[in-house]
Amino acid sequence: MKIRKGLAALFTAAALVVAPALTSSASAQSYPERPVEFIVPWSPGGGSDTLMRLIANNVKPFLGVDMPIINMPGVGGTVGLREASRRANDGYTISQIHEGLIVATEVGLTDLAWDDFEPIALMTASPQFLVVHPSEHYSNMEEFVAYAKEHPGEITMGVTLGGVPHLHAAMIEQAFGLKFAYVGYEGTGQRVRALVGGNLDAAIGDISSSKQFVENGDLVFLAVGSSKRMEEAPDVPTFVELGTDLELNVTRGIVMPKGAPEEARNTLEAALEKLAHDPNYIEQTHNAGASVDFRGQEAYRAYLEKLDATVKSLSEVLAP
């Protein structure tokens, strides 16, 4: 009888030790139990909104739940991000950031910073080109750099002042030791049209805004900020090929409120990585003018840290 009682007590004690572990494991495997809300801090129909809807519309087979989108535009994307930062950090709210947040933080447009969030995954990249009006002074990047060094401050560069195009142009200045004369435009379309019309010497553009003009001979791509040459412009060298470590992209990445549970972060990261290899999603993203460029939590954080340091080093140039 005493032996039976002793065994019963032993099994009871073992069960108490094992039960919490089993409960914790079950909890880790239960996320997500309901839809994950996606705050897109931009207006419907824009580039970021379109690309984020492709994620939301395709992720369910890999995540297991719906991802309803809530558009919250305003002040360069910071209104929606402010709301996202205030949401419960339980893994059921996500949002989207790109290079614009880091620039907005540095120039004082917002006190929010990228590290007020948990970076989950970089999903897409839209490589940016240095595009120029045809000139007798240069026909490739080497000649452009040589001319710009001989004529500091004379090349007019179209950008969105205090925005990502301004950042990218300043990064080119820094990398090659150049000095541009900046001219501000509200959007990519405006500055590309000014460039085609001969009102600018150079601008920061992308495939969707500039390729047709390049094919017509109205503009020239000198270099691209992708890690490797783009199939849409195979003759255009990358800035890396030209001896720099420049990445000039408009990237879109997914973040959660600070302090989100590790299991939620890891589960969403895994689902997004599977989505990034889905042929249908890849094709849809390509058709929307971007490329899938998945980077998980660690790689995405490293990208943002490097970019943040670059923006800080250019703060005087970017200041409005």
C-alpha cells in the first residue's frame, strides 16, 4: 500500500512538472487563433498599398488565418504607424515600413523610429536607377562621375526633398564624392517628366516610371541600386559593380508592435518566407513593378541598422 501511494505521489509530481511545458508548447503552436490585422499607413491604390494587398491576399494558406487590411494614410505614413505602435503587442497587429520612415525620423517629421517596432521580414524591393537626360558630356556612369567632379554643383538632380529619392541621390554623392544641385518635385512622375522635357540633368527613377522613356531614347539609365543586374535592364550596371556598396531600393517590410511574442514573430516570419517562394505571389509582385526580396528578422534588422547609420551620416544634406 505504501509503495502504491509513493508511486502515485511520484507520478503526480512528474505531471506537475511536465504540464507547464506542454501548456507552453501548445500556446506556441496555437498562434494565430484569429485574423491578423494589417495597418497599411498609405492610401488605397498606391504602390505600397498594392504590394501589401498581394501579401494579405496570398498569405492565408501559409499562416492559416485572414489578414484584413486597414488603410490609415497621412503625414508620410506616420499616422498609421503611430496607431500600429499603440496597438497591443500580442502579434495580432502588423504594419509596413520602408526607407521613408528612417528619413522622416532623421529630419524631424516624426519621433517614431524603425526600432520602435519588431522587424519581421523584408518582403519586396523596388530598385532605383540613376537616370539622366541624354548628354554629350556623358553616356555611362564613369563619364557622369568624371563630369560631375569637374563641374561640382552644376548637375541638376530631381528628387523629393527630404524624401527617399533625396536620400538615394545623397548616397550617390557620398559614395562618389560628388555635389548636385537639388530640385524638388512631389512625386516620381513629376520629376521624370521634367527630366524628359530637358528641365533636369538627372533624377532618381524606377522601371515603371522610366523604362518606356529609356526605350524611346528620351532617357538613359546609368546605374541601378539592386544587388545584381535586373532582367528588365540587363545592360545597366549595378552600383556594386561600379565599386560601391550602395543599395538603392524602396523596400517594403512587415513589422509588429515592440515586444510582440517570439512565437508570433517566428510564426509570421516562417509564413512570409513560404509566401516569398510561391510562384503566383512572385509573378503578381513582379507585375506590380517590384521584386520579391525576402529577408527574415535578423537580416532585415541588419539592413535597417545599416540604412539608419547612412541616413544619420547624411542628416545635414537631407534637412529641409
